[in-house]
Amino acid sequence: MDTTEHTLNHLFAQLGLPDSDDEVADFIDRHKPVPASRPVYELDIFTHSQKQFLQEGLQEDAAWAEAIDELSSLLRH
């Protein structure tokens, strides 16, 4: 059983992005606000493979879904 905590920082690491608290905050500040009408996995700020990971994580209601939802929310506000 996978007991790994899927935090926002871990999501950034999984996406191959800088994942310290400051780097995550900088990324979000740099790219927000994003259109509410576009799913996070369609945003041009991500690579093709990152978009695929985000889409699969949400569609499969994977362990990453909560962290992906958090990222989406932070990018919109």
C-alpha cells in the first residue's frame, strides 16, 4: 500500500518542476491568474507530458487529484 503523502511540493517534484516552498509560490505567482474556463491540464504553462500527468491524475481520481485541485485553485486566485 502506498502511504506517500501527495503534497503540492511533491506534485511539483513529480512534474519535474522546482519544488521548494518558495519555488512553488514563485511559480504560482508568476502564472496566475489563469482562465477559470480552462482545466489545469490544458494550460500552456505546462509541457505536454506534464499536461498528460495532470489530466490522468484528475480523470482517474488518482492519489494526486487533491494536490492537482489545490494547484488549480491557487493558480486561479
